[in-house]
Amino acid sequence: MAKVSCTLKEFTFFIDPRVRINITSLTKQLKSNLDSKCQKCDEKKELDAAHKHGRSRPDIIKEILEKYKKNDGTYEINDLQKVLDEINDAHKPIENHFLFLCKKCHREYDSWVRNLTEIKSEDSSTKIKTKNSEKTPKIQSNTKPDLNEILCKNETQSWKYKLGWTSIQNRKNIEQLISKIESSFNCNPLAFKSWYFHKRKDNDKQFSGIMCNKENSVICFRIEPGSFNINDKRIIRNKRWFFPVGKEARIKIIPQNFDLIMQCLSYAYDFSL
């Protein structure tokens, strides 16, 4: 049996390639059972085995090695094969640890995970700053994604999932606007796929709808051509999306437009009686 004394960096450099080969072997059968259909886009392509968020290969290796750690931070392994077997076992059952995605969806999923990690990091920094400064405004929002949300067919239809794949700045703009709307109007939200709607509580009539895109998003709102007299070049008349032809307009969701958006939504809210 092989004995190894190494740092985590050395283990990763010299032994992780062996771990990768073992994982490829472990996931081969399940890939075959899926008939090469991507678990996100459902297209038949060559599949990658993507570790689910929160249980990456480095995470699992570090967890297994922890019991072999010495006081100086190095690892003393008396039976390397035993450790490799433990790492393999920690990846089972396979379906609980992996998603089987085409290369495009794999890249997008990794990008989504990175975005969520950065959001979590920035949120932590914001909380510290807020605690130390009474001048820092606190933005309440219910639209932040659950960081443990796992990509699967059902979740590809969720608003949380869509937000997870937008740019960080776009996500912040949307969250801030939603917070302003829900604190200003007596309304109920309704999220579905790429859209986030607001309806009056008293009559359940929709007066706005957010359309979430990768980099830029817009908010659409109800208008009456004969009475809507807010003139601003930032307001675009839609032919039709959420409301009847001629009765809809939209504005790009960026902080510079928030005052104009709230002015237009006040009109749309009153008009939706």
C-alpha cells in the first residue's frame, strides 16, 4: 500500500488526476442510461458530469482528507488506495452529486454558481457595512435565490433559476426595483419563468410585468393611450406583450430610471381599477 505525506496543494496536483479518472468511470453508466440527453435543455449531445453546487470535487477531497490532517497543516496518509476509495464512496449515489449536462449548459451552470457565490460574498460584506453604519440603506428583498437551489428540469422553469443566470448588476437592479414596488403599492407578486408580475390586491388586476434577460431587463406596464401623458424618450411603446395592443409600454430597469418607473407604475396602478 502506498504511503503519502503531502499538502492539499500537492495532493491536488499529483493525485487529483487519478480522482478525475475514477469519477469518469463512476458516472459512465448513468450517462449511458440518460441516452445522452442533457438534463437541462433535453437535447441529445455529448454529456459532461457536473458536480452539483455545494459538493464539488475539491470540496469532497478536502472533507475526506480532514481526518488525516496533522497540526502543521499537512496530511499523513498511510494507505492511499483507501483514501481514493473513500473519495469514490463520497460521490455516491451518483445522481445525488452530479448533473449530466451538455457542454453549453455545463458552462452556464458553472457561471450561475459563480454568480451566486459572488452575490453571497457581497451580501455578507453589505451586512457588515450596514451594521457599522446607520447611513447605509438596508434593502429587503424576497427574490434572492436559495443558494442551495439545484439545477434540474423543474427548476429551469423557476424565476429563481432565471435570476441565477443574469449578470450580477442586472440581478441587483431587479431586486432593488421589486423592493421599491412592493413597499409602495398594495400588490401581490407572481413569478413565473422569466417574468415577475405585480397585481393589485383589491381586484387582482395586473398592472406591471418584469421581463428578465441576461444583461438587461425591462418592466412593462399598463397604459391607456388617451390618458397616458408622461413624455420621456426612455419610455417605449410595446405593440403587445402582457397587455392588449396599444395598452402597454416598457422601460429599461436601471437605477437611473427608477423614479420614472415608479411614476409610470403609479399611473398603471390607478388605471387598473
